[in-house]
Amino acid sequence: MRSNKWNLVWTVIGTVIIVMTFVNNSGSKIVFGFELDIWMYRGLWSLITVASFVSFLKRKKEEAS
């Protein structure tokens, strides 16, 4: 089972990556050899970030009770 702190780490990494895509203002990114539109890339990282944060909150709630 993963530690709860890793969920928080992925949340921070995802947030930084999303913010940096707005700062760098590129049109596309290459992921696993495929060129993705920047909005698809942001959407992918948004899903990862939200899922990690929700998992963090659920585990934190379980630890508290």
C-alpha cells in the first residue's frame, strides 16, 4: 500500500506541471511518443492531480477515525 505522503507529492507535482504549461505557453507536448494538444496534456495532469488529492483526503479521513 502506498504511503499517504506520495499522494500529496503527486498532487504538488501535477500542480507545478499544470502551472508551468501556462507559463511556457507551448502548443503541444510529446507524451510516450505521441504529440498531444496542450489542453489534453493539462487535462491528463489535472486528472492525475485531482485523483491523487482525493485519495489523500480519503486516507487522511480514514487515519483520523
